[in-house]
Amino acid sequence: MEAMVPNAMPAERYGMFLWVRRGVPLALMLGFLSVGLLMPHGFGWWALAAMAMGGVAWPTFKQGEAYLQARRAIIRWDGMWVWLFRPLARMMGQEDAWILSFCGWNNRRVREAFEGRKAKRSLILLPHCIQLAKCKAPILDDLEKCYDCGLCPVGDYMHGILENGWESRITNRSHKAYREAREYRPDLIVAISCTDRLLKGLIKLSEVPAYVIPLTLPHGMCVDTQFNVPHLMAAMQTLAEPKLGPRPIEGQTGQTGQSAESAA
């Protein structure tokens, strides 16, 4: 498995989404003003249209506390832009890149908002498909029941979570993840899922700031998926306070060398 590198936060890639989300209304604003100057008798109407386009672009400039306070409306509005241009992105073979660009823009703003402070009540959400499909360990009931065999990311994840005391949920249904997140009432969510589920989760839980990390799908959807454990650990170390000091993981001594047969 990958070695965990503290604070190795990768750069966010959001240029595609930002060029559309901010660039289109600003371009229209300039276009309306230009037409208004060429047609002075109707300048008032063109100026009004330009102001409207400026208002559409304005939320993309909000940062920090102003962004957090308006996040629910901002995410829902941004989500409309994602859905509006998604068919075009699909036609161009860039659907996943388009959604991930939106996720990157979201991540950048969340990182900026928590730059001067760390979340005190954070929650990690992961899908059950990160567990090896043939593994019988009941990690949905108790993460510490992981066999720690090294064949999937769960073992590395377990060590990082238990050492820091971060709250986490592994679920096998999206609606369960949404329900548990609302019940826990975190001030930050760090979520790992496939691209489409990340988009839906950001919109459905728009009231909670969320940093999202995509799964990789070497075997297709929902089967033995992978994710970047060092990225997750770096995100939590950067954005969230640990709840506990380092502590040993009960029952794990000498188990790291268990065979693949034990995991199965």
C-alpha cells in the first residue's frame, strides 16, 4: 500500500469549470455593455442585463466565512451549471473531467475557508466497495474488525483514523451516508466516492462544507475500488482537528502479515 505523507495536499484542478461558471457570465456582461454603448437609446436595458450577469458571476468570488455562510445557495447554483453543461461535456468525451473540475473548485474553496481554522466536528464518508469483494471482515459494523491484510485500502485507512480519533462511516448505500451525516451534524465532511456520487452528494448535503476525493475504478463500478489514502490523511490533517492522540489499535498486533486466505 502507499506510504502516508503528511500534508501532501495535491493541487486542485478546476480550470474547466471556473472558465465556464465565471467566464460565461462575465463575457455576457461585457457583451451587453458593449451593445449598450453602441445603442445609447436602449442603454438602460443593456446595462440592466449586464448587472444581472455580474450578479450571476459574483458568488464565484466569495471566500472564507462569506462563502461558508452562502454555501448552500452557491453549491445549488453551481450544480445547475454542472447539469446544464454536462450533456455537452458528455458529447465531447469530457463528462468525468467536467464533474471533477467542479469538485476541484469546491475543494479549493473549502480549503480556503478552513485555512485559518480547523473543523472541530468532522466526518469521513466512504463507500463499502473499497473493501475487497471477497473479504468477510464485518467493517460496516466495526472498522477494527478489518483483517489488515494489505489487499485493499481499508487497513491503511483504519490505522490513520483510529490513531487520530476521527469520526468515520463506511456505508453500502448513498442514502444511508446522507442520513448518518445529517444525524452527526458535522461542520466538515470529507467524502470518497465515484465521480457521479460525489456530484450528487455535494448537492444533497449542500448545507455542510465537504472536501471530496474520487475513487479509482480498476475493476469497474462498485468492485474492489481504490482511493488515495495519503490524500485523505493529508486532507484530514490540514482541515480537521484530531479528536485523540495516537493510540494502539486493539487486536491488531501481529496481524499485518495475515494471509490473503484470512481476508477471504
